[in-house]
Amino acid sequence: MELSILDLYNDAGTFARGIIWTLVAMSVLALGTAVAKWVRLFRSTRQTAKFAPEFGRFLQEDQLDAAIALAEKQKISHVARVLGEALAEVKPLLRDRAAVTVADINSAERATERQMMILHAELKKGLGILATVGATAPFVGLLGTTMGIVNAFTGMAVSGSGGLAAISAGIAEALITTAFGLLVAIPAVWFYNYFQTRIDSITVEMTYTAKELIDYLIKSVGSEFGRSIFTKEFQTQKAASGSKPAT
């Protein structure tokens, strides 16, 4: 006799039905988290693809005001948010470029690091749900299977009849929860590994672009931003050391 899943569910006890609905809730939660995470990463990646070329062009043309304005407009792109934090640290000093010092560049670098930590935490939000569902769904299903088999053998003992035919329906009913648990867990694990790889790639992208911007600012400080200040300070220190009387 062939039994459909609906027949097995109708024949299931209260505990088995509770397990099935628990797995359904876990599946919906994992699927909703995966869809929201995919949309978040897709929008961020798409905005970054539009932002990066224009931002790079502004830097090549030395239009830092335009670059800052562009970064401030982007609220979704992960790269724009990181670079925007760095430029925000030196934005008040751009009117007097000679006032930008190494300390300001270090402050900008720390700002990018803080922003990357915040973004990394945001990007990883929800991965714990996928990991939990992927790790626990098989055990939840196994719990239903174990209790189903216990009920099947208990019913056999009460009826006094034995043999595989007497308990086959009960075992089939019990095993369906394990199968359902695996169906819930496998996609959750796939989603977790996929998003973990994507987030690692995005983290590398943020780190690379942040370092590139800091290098650009350092080179600018060494040339037009602050060479006069550093040269004056160096010359002052050299003159002071040269004027000291020999002992």
C-alpha cells in the first residue's frame, strides 16, 4: 500500500505534527533570511559597480569635493560607505589643503577600519539563523523519528501483533520527519556557505579600496596637501639641531 505525504501527516500523532510544523517554521525563517540577504548583497554590489568608476574618475581629476559628495549620496554601496567615512575625516581640512597632516590621514584610516567592522557585522547579520537551521533541522527531524518509532513499537506491544507489516506504517510515518528535516537543512547550509563566500569577497573589496584611498591621501600629503608644512617642520628641526653649541 502506497501512502502519500498527506496520508502520513493525517495519520501522524500530535508530537509528529508538532515536529513537522516546527520544521516548516524553520524552513520559512531560513528562506526569508536568505532572500533578504541576497537582495541586500545584490543591491550593494550593483550600487558599487556604478559608484566605483565615477569615484575613481573624480580622484584622478583631483576633484575631492565631488568624490565626497558622491560617496555621501551612496547609502547602500559598501565601498561608498567605507570611503565616505575616510573622506569625512579630512573634509573639513580640504579648504586649506596644506593643513592636512599625517595624523589626519591616520584618523581617516581608523575611520575606514571602524566602518568596515560595522559593515562586516551588518553583512553577517542573519547568517547565524542559516547556520542554526542547517545544524539543528536534521536533529529536530530525528527527534520526531525517534518518538514515532517508539510509538510504533508501543502500539505493537499493546495490540499484541508483531512483524514488519504491523509496524511498517508507523515507521514510515516516523521517518518522514527525518526526511523533512534534511530537506530543510540542506538548502540552509548551501545558503550559509554561499553568503559566507560572498561576504568574504566583499570584505576583501572593502579592505582593498580603503587601502587604495589611504595611499592616495598619503601621496597627496607628500605632494600638494602638506609638503610645505612638513618641509618647514623638518627645516626648523634641522636648523635648531644645527644651532646647538657643541659640548
